[in-house]
Amino acid sequence: MEENQTPNTGQTPGSTPEFNIGTPSPLATDLNKLSESVYRVKSEIHKVIVGQDQMIELLLAGLFTSGHIILEGVPGIAKTLTVKLLSKTLSVNFSRIQFTPDLMPTDVIGTTVFNMKSSEFNFKKGPVFSNIVLIDEINRSPAKTQAALFEVMEERQITVDGVTHYLEFPFFVVATQNPIEQEGTYKLPEAQLDRFLFRIKMTYPTLENEKDILRKFRNDFNFQHTGDVKSILNAMDLQAVRSLIEKIHIKDELLDYIATIIHNTRNNGDLFLGASPRASLAIMKTSKAIAAMRGREFVTPDDIKFVAYPVLNHRIILSPEREMEGTETEQVIKEIIEKVEVPR
């Protein structure tokens, strides 16, 4: 199919499939509707973005399971643009925060302001009070600003002056960072990295994709195609999708498979720090999301392997010896997965 061609679903163009969670409709019917919606979201994003299919699929898996994501890659490979386009396919609020060395926590979460008329202090919400929050170059801000995100990312709430403010569903944080330039950056602590569901490492496009990019934009210097991206899903649809993903079956043998992989990261001579139970839960949730997005009612070992790398690559720390050898975390993850027997 052409990338902008929508499959024939018997619906009017631009309409959103209605999910029937909690009704007698078979699970397979709802999964077909989810697959159609995922296809349409990808098609809208591909009006501008060339390639990056795996990255888009992982972004959607994170969104559907209420996780947060780090996009890591060199400048110029459309990290920020992809997140902006994803937000355009959703009928929800979007905000972008550019992290800088002088950014204060109040610039992110908000501050208390004195109202002269009422002689009272009122809380003015910061840009983090949104549905899709893009944090550009998260490692550019100092530790105190990064720490301001701890509570909001984990508990979807912010406490200021003893008062708790709750965020609306959905709440999805995507942070970008550049792995090459280290001057003027602040490394995220392990406790904060663990709060991110995935770290997606983006790479340069292939030669064929590079050619397609040049052809697509040779007469469109201002990226006018971004205005063609249409909304596909709303907040109620996302709620329904999450409920649908919870219904996906994962057998006990596969849960044991996940647990064994995580356990082996904690008893591995190549690793200084293994993965936490948060990692095993992340693999379980996102493997169910991938299965649902691909129209299946059950999880397979391949779904688990697919999500294991982005779930684990920022949660484990190499031993000093392996780090000095220049070993990549993905290589160790691959070795661990290959050693664990796949359930039949």
C-alpha cells in the first residue's frame, strides 16, 4: 500500500473507529479496530516522516500503556518533529518545554502567585500540565529541575505548598537527548531513568530513506505537509485502548520467561547494576500492547524480545571492565536473551 492510503473500513474519511469495551462485541473485532487506528496514525505521521516505523510503533506502545519515553539520537533525525506529529494525530493538549541550564523547577511545574485583588495566593500551572509533553534536551537542565519531574511522571500529580494538583488523562512525557554532545549537559540519575518506560535509540536513515526525504521536500522547504496531518484518536479512545490491552492474554510460561530475563540481569558478571521489577512490569505491559496493535489476542516470545531492548537499555549499567572494552548494553541484553530458553 502507499503510505497515505487508508484501508477500506466502511467508514467515512476522518472518522474514528468506536471501541466497544465492556459490550458483547468480540475481542477480535475491537483488535481489528485498534489495528486500523494504528495504521491510520502511522499513515498520518508518514505524510511527513520517512521510515522510522519501529520508533513510531514503540511511541504508540508507550502512549497506550501510560509510559514515558526517551528519544535518543544525534541532531537532525526528526526526534522533535515526530513527537509533534504524533500529538497532531491525537485530539489532546500538547506542550513543549526546552530544557536549558538556567531552567528552574517552577518553570516546569508552575508557581504560586499572589493575587492582589483577592489577597490570596493562587497556583499558576506550568507547561507540564498537559496531555502530551515534549521535553527537548532533558539532559541540559540541572538536577533540581530534572528532579521536579519525579512525582509528576510516576504519580501523575504535583504537590506544591502542601496542595496536590492532579493531571488529566492521558499524561505522556517524551524527552529527547543528544548522546554525542556532552558539554553543558547533566546526566540523568538512575532513579529518574528508571521512570522512563523506553529509551528509543534513533539512527540515521538508510540510503533509500535519505533519497525519499530529498524527493519529498524538494518543493516543500517549509514542511507544509505537517498541516495535512489529521487527528485520529481522542482521550476516550486512549482509555478504551488501554482497557483493551489489559484483556490481551499472556500465559504463565511467558511471565516466567520475562522474570528469568530480568533475574539474569541481576546475576551477570558483565553488569554492575541489573533491572528492577519496574522493568519486568514494563516488558509485560508493552508486549501486550504490541500484540494488540498487531491484531493478536495473545503475546508471543517475539513480542517480549521486541520490547526488551528499549525497556532494558537505560536500566542496566555495564561493569567497569565491559565499559572500558567499549561494549554496548544492547550486546549484553542480546546475550542474556539468547541464553534464556524460549517457552514452547
